[in-house]
Amino acid sequence: MAHIIVVGNEKGGSGKSTTCMHVATALSRLGFRVGALDLDLRQKSFGRYIENRWAYLARNGLNLPTPDYRDLPEIDPASLQPGENPYDARLSAAVAALDPVSDFVIIDCPGSHTRLSQVAHSLADTLITPLNDSFVDFDLLARIDPETNKVKGPSIYAEMVWNARQLRAQAGLKPIDWIVLRNRMGAQQMHNKRKVGAALEDLSRRIGFRVAPGFSERVIFRELFPRGITLLDLKDTGVDQLNMSNIAARQEVRDLMHELNLPGVKVDL
């Protein structure tokens, strides 16, 4: 069975699609068969990223490892069982189609609470939650006392992950490996960074996730999207010399792949 990686965060702008594309491309470049689904049926940022890649490679006559992206199939309402949710059926059909031809399936969830996102979290073998490194986004995971910065309790999103874990346990499936990525960590505001880090470590022990460094705030990530390429592709697209920022960003991708500790993956990028 394919190992399912779900990238979820109910707040937009956290870097979910960038994370999806770099993880998916890294696995593809390592020789794995990678399926890709985007559950944000309006924005489809991850899907558009891959479509941009197809177009760029075709224009330039390139052949680079690329995830197998598919839209959710349409379902004939007459084929649904009584009481069956059509979104559940569409996601199940998509995963069933990718499973026999994929080593990994990466699913990008929308930046809001939807039925599709809820079901996807229950399918996750690995769950990646990108989080902008501030208490504004920390609220996604937990409620914080404004005076002491102490964790008062889990958020609605954390409770959704807990429910997904319960469903997997009831089905006899292995537990979700949940990783929270600290994205957009700036070089400044060291005091705030330490406070966020301490709060995350405290919460990780209470609700069971691992904390990993994500991607810094860099212009290069925004520049790559229209061409559909990643930092790992630059040398194959005619960029002979990388500046220091790009080299550092590539190392962040490598570090992330090491931190994910995916089954059977030896990171050599």
C-alpha cells in the first residue's frame, strides 16, 4: 500500500503547497512513484504548481521527475450508497486509483475545515502541519493564556487530528506520525522565536507531535511557482551557480526530508 502523506493547516498562507511540491518532487527525484491530490477544490495551488511544471518542461524540452497529479474524479450520484457522502466517495476513488501505482501519495488540504480535509486526516500515515512561526498561527494548535503564554488547551484543529487518530486506532491502522513545521522563521525577533519554540515543545509532549524546522521566508519560493520547479531542479534547468540564499534553501529541503523519516527513504539529494 502507498504511504499517505497529508499536509494540513486550517489557516492559509502557511506554505502548505510549497511544502507539498518540494516533498513530492524530492521523493520523485529519489526514484519513488509519487501520486498527488489537491483537496482545495477552489484554489488548487498544489495542482496548479504541478500543471505549471508540466507546461514548463514541455516548453523547454525537459524531462524531470514529476509527481502524478490527478483531480478528484466525478461520482455518479446514482452509484452512491444510501447516506454516503459524495466527497468521501470522490476521495476514496482517487486514493484507490493511485494506490497500486504509487509508493507515496501526497494530499494537500485546504486552508479551512472541510469534509474532505477531515477524511484525509484520517487517511494520513504521515501528517505535516506547516506553521508560520508566531503566536498568531500557534492558535491553530492550542489556546494560549495571553498573560503567561501557557497552553490552556488544544484547538479545534488539534481535536480533529485526535479524532482522526481515534478512527485509525479503531480500524487497526498504525498511528499518525504528526510533524509540525516551523515555517518562515526570521533571523530577527529572537525572544519571540524562543517563546514560540518553548510553547511548541510543551504542546508537542501533551498532544503528540514532532517539531521540525521548515522553510525560511525567501523570495525564491515565490519565483519558482510560475515555472513549476523546485529548488532541487535548478541545476537541471540551466542554473549553474546558486547564490547563498538558494543553497541554504536547498539545505532546508534536505533537512526536512531527513526529519520526515519516511519508510524506505534514504535522502540523497
